[in-house]
Amino acid sequence: MKDIDAIAVLQDPVRRRLYEYVAAQGREVGRNEAAEASGVARTLAAHHLDKLTEAGLLESGSRRLTGRSGPGAGRPAKVYTRAQVERSVSLPARDYRTAAELLAEAAEQAGLDAGLCAAARRRGEALRGSTAPCGSLEEAMEMLAARGYEPHLEGAGDEGDAGVPRAEDADADVKVDAEQAAGAAAPVVRMRNCPFHAVAERFPPLVCGMNLALLEGLLGADGPVRARMDARPGECCVVLEPSKNNEH
């Protein structure tokens, strides 16, 4: 299916809500959960989820949502995740990706990493304008979401990557509280999407360094939030955390 046809599938508002919900979870989502989150009947959700899969916007599989196996565990349920393929439409046709890859290749071969990072930091500062440095992780997440990074919070007090309480959590509440009281690691903001993914795959040190510098400029120097490298497969290479320079 051509990109423009795949994107056109999202014209239906229910289908778009279902896609956005599944994409935001960063994990497999079942039909019941997607239907409840989107406020539609399960049968209607199943229809639209399958249409999104046919269009290549979602990927589907099956697993037992109960977490049990063997006799009496129930039938596997159909689950969905966002497809990894990238879709884009430009009218008239443009090819910025090839230009970006050529510029990245030239910069890498010429050893221009420092110059690129300096330019990225200046661009971040220009985008931030005259506003004060980012004041909190929540404020940073709003900024990142607006730029397509798809941020989510991890760390003390969260419910895990999936955003769904784990079965063992109820038995571990006392232990978790004790760890937090003893000074558990502060929460960090991770990002499920890298806006520069296609180029970063080919030139990771160059592009990830550029991305870090850009975010440093956007956050502002000497503020209560800082960016640092912490690459993890399938996510952005940068995380945000409270700045140690601003601890009291």
C-alpha cells in the first residue's frame, strides 16, 4: 500500500483514536483495552484495528492476556502494536532524507561533530527563545510531545514501561516504598520516538550527539532538568532527568 493510501486510513476519527492509543502505549494492546480506551464497542474496535493492520500502520499477533499457560489458560487474544515502517507524504514530492544522509556522511567524514553539536545547541536555544529554562520534567514532557518525541516517565513511583500495574506489584508495595524512602533513583523521561531515526540508524554517534545538543538548547542551561545519553533499543538515545546542580 502506498504511503498516501495508508495515511488516508486514519481519516476515520474512531480509527485514528485507536491508532493513537495503541501507538502511545509502547507495548501490545488487546481489543478490549483499545475499545474501552476509545469509547467504542469491542466489535467496532476489532474492525478498525484490523483495517489499520491491513494498511500496515499496526502489526498484530496473539498471546494469552491472562499470563497463564496450559489447560484452562484460555484462548490467545489478538494484540496490536504500532508498525515500525515509516510513512510520509509530500506534495509535491520532496526527498529531504537523502539530503540529510548526504550531509551527515560529509560531516562525519570531515570530523565536524563538534561543529554540528554547536549548531544544534544554538538551534535549540533559538527555538526556546526568551523563555526561562525548562522548570520541571512535566514541562519538559509537554515540550517533547509537541516535537514528536513521545515522552513517558520511568522511575520511582511509575507502573513500568507498559503503564499497566504488574501482578507482583501488589505484593511488593512495602518493598517499593522502603526503597523509595531509602533514596531510590529519581524518575527519568524516556522517549519512544526519535524524530531523526532514519538518519540516526546510519550515523548514530553523529546524529545522537546532535540530538542531545538540540535538547540541551531547548531545555536551557543550568535549569532543573538536564539531558544525557542513555541509548536503549527502539527508543530515543537521550533521557531527561532532574539536574544534580539544582538539588537542594
